[in-house]
Amino acid sequence: MRAQFVLSEIGVGLRRNLTMTFAVVVSVALSLALFGGSLLMSDQVSTMKGYWYDKVNVSIFLCNKSDAESDPKCAKGAVTAEQKDQIKSDLGKMAVVEKVSYESSDQAYKHYKEQFGDSPLASSLTPDQMQESYRIKLKDPQKYQVIATAFDGRAGVQSVQDQKGILDNLFGLLNGMNWAARAVMAMMLVVALMLIVNTVRVSAFSRRRETGIMRLVGASGFYIQAPFIMEAAVAGLIGGGVACGFLLVARYFIIDHGLALSQKLNLINFIGWDAVLTKLPLILATSLLMPALAAFFALRKYLKV
Amino acid sequence: MIRFDSVSKVYPKQTRPALRDVTLEVERGEFVFLVGSSGSGKSTFLRLILREERTSQGQVHVLGKDLARLSNWKVPQMRRQLGTVFQDFRLLPNKTVSENVAFAQEVIGKSRGEIRKSVPQVLDLVGLGGKEDRMPGELSGGEQQRVAIARAFVNRPKLLIADEPTGNLDPQTSVGIMKLLDRINRTGTTVLMATHDQNIVDQMRKRVIELEQGRLVRDQARGVYGYQH
């Protein structure tokens, strides 16, 4: 009896306030989709970080003959075999270094050819012009500075380059976008909460006759408030469901099909379905609890028991 | 049943108290009229009993409980032992007569079987047998008030509070309502009725409590409406 009674009250309430209910559903859906999107974005960034940081090297470029003429850092002339050996053994002694590999100018030329193919610039290059280099893999990619201070400016070294610096710019950009998404989400959330409070208020007002009579005959506060709270929770849950749908569809069309970034940018590791699926329970729970709490607090003000 | 101990009530932002130092007691099974002109404090008196308001000073005991000490969440329990009837009936217009009465039982979680048994019973008692499926809008004022009384009485309260129950009714219909309230009183239910209806008070010859500007000015067993009339 009780459950049936409460359910019918919820249905009546939602239908009576159809436009408001719709507004609540849409705003909850949008804010939670943004919420989920920003969570996934963080996941994506850390996936990429893990993938790329694993691959990034610190490179020590050595002076070749043409550098010796043009670059002031190589004023002492092209690198000598002794200097190379010294660098190699010094690197071997450093605790932060995990692996060192040597790239000769011929190898560099080959890699360059592979990457840029028959572009006019590539065809004008000769192996002599390419630099020899040491590619160093660090145990901790953050420790680049140790290498830089040790080798920058040393005779025979043209420059020390950290690839992580380039990546960090990219991640910085992604993070910035992520924060922007969170800011929009926060505002949407405020909008959604205000809409819920207002919807509950209107709902309570339009049913003040019923609630007044309920009070008179001794209905408990919970019993009077439950239909309103559940109304908000149901509307929120529908919004949450829509938000989950958005995320699944977005994952599908952006990464796998449609935009198909996974095929176009095959150097990037994308988040998998599991990352999306694990966010859904959180979103659904939020969509249920947040409006219910908002309604609860709104009722304390607008529905005297 | 009801006890007021030096009760005063001042509403916020008002300097004149709505009730001043009222002390009285209503015993179990009594029938009491509460009279007084508009603004004399009758409504405040009833609202204090229903604990829609709290006293500024003094204590109100209803059914043996000190309402000041009653925590908010226990108030509904207390109200279930009271029945209330109002001048404007307060029926739900989109529910039938029996649904309106059943509402009072659904809301406090009575079982379907209990409701099915007690609703026709109480409708018979108030003389509305056969009109269970009518809508309130199809009924006369007197019949609507009977529905309201049925709803107030269906949970068998120990105390029935009626705020000008005949205020919207013609004299003949009012008599019918009074007979009904009298019959309910004879089942042992205490009845407290606020009214402006001089004829009714004079005919019934019950206890009369009169308020004037928030003071208790008369408490008379077997009284009449007022000396000045």
C-alpha cells in the first residue's frame, strides 16, 4: 500500500511539472556528462603520460664538423673519440640513468629519411650533416636536470635536449582544457541544483493542500517528503542515464568510429572501454544522490512539517 | 486531556500577545466550546494544541504530553491521536469521498484490509453511506463537512478539534453537524470546538470557554454564547 501510494504520488508530481522536470533532466545530464568527460580526460592524459614518459629520452647531441664552424657551443671543434668515451663512461656512473644508447650520424640520417621521406629538405641532407648523439633513458623522467647540468657546455657537446619538455607543453594544454571543462561543469552543476530546488519548491507549493492534510492526520515528515525527494531523484537519475549515454556515444564516435582518432593518431594510446564503464556507476550514484540531497534541503525550507 | 499552564504566546514582530497567561484544563470526554471575537486568540489556542506553534511562556499538555518537550519527529505520532475539522473542509478535490477518508489511513501506513473495513463503517456513522464514490465537488457543504469529520474520526482519535465547523453552513445543516459531533462525543471522544455560532452554543448547553484579547475571561459549565447577546 505504502509503496504504491508513494509511487503514484511521484508519477503525478513529475507529470504535473513536465517542463521543469525536463529542465532538471537536461541540466543534470549536461553537468554530469561534463563531469564524466573531465574524469576521462584526466585518465587519457595519464594514459598518455605513462605511455610517452616511458619512451622519452634525454638526448645529448654531439658536435659534428659543420657545427664546429657555425655553432659557438662547438667552437672547440667536432667531438673526439676520447670525449665520446668520457661521456659514455660518465653516463654509466650516474644513478639516474637506466639505459644509454648511441646513435651514429648514419643512423640519424636513416631515421630522418624514414620519417620525412622524400621531402626537398631531406634530399639535400647528407649523413655528415647529421649529429651523433647519446640517447639516455632515465629511471625517473623528472630527473632531466641532472643530465643537463652534467653535460651542457662540455667540450664536444652541442646541446642536451629533453623530449619530456615538449610533451609537458602538450599535457599542460590538455590539463588546461580539463580545468576549463571542470569550471563549466561546476557552473552547470550550480544551475542544475538551483533548478532542482526551484522544481521542488513549485512542486511543494502546488501540493500544499495535500501536504497540509497529511500533516493534519499525522503523516511523518519522511512520509510527506519522500515523494518530493524521490521525484527529484528520479529526474536526476534519468539525467544521469542520459549523461552515461553521452559518454558511451562520445567514446565510440571520437575514438573508435566517426572521428576515429585511434586510427588517425596511432601513436597515441587511448583509454579503453573499461575506463568509461568504471565511471558510469559514479555518475549514476551522483545523479541520484545529488538531486535527492538538494530536494531534502529545499524541503526543510519550503515544506514545514 | 488538555492542560494549559499560564500560557502566553507572542508572535514574532508583534508586541501584543495573542494569548496572555491562560490556564485551564479539559477533561477526558468533555465537549467544550471555545468562543470569542475574531482576534481573541481562538486560532492560536488551537494551533498550540496541534503544536503548529510553540508557547512563548507556560506549558501545554495534550494527551498527557508536554508539547514543549515533544521532539519534532514525535509530533506526527501525537497528531495521529487528534482529529481536526475546519471551516473550509480541506478535502482533496480529485479524490472520491472514500479515497479522502482512506487518505488519513494510508498516510499513517494502515493496511489495505483495515482501510477497506473502517472507511465504509465511518461513512455510515456520519450518514454518507452510499456516497462513497462521489467527488467532493458533487456534494453539498454539509455533506462535505461530514466527509471531513469522517476523515478526522476514522483513526478513532481521543480528541477532536473543530475550528468553526459550521461557519460555512446554513443553520439547519449546522444542526445536523452538531448532532454528529455530539454523537462522536458520546463515544468518549473529547471535542473542542471553536465557533461564532450563538444558537448552537446556546442550544447545546455545554462548557464554554471565552477568550478576549488573548485572556481567558469566562469558563462556564453548561454555558451560553455570551451575556451581551
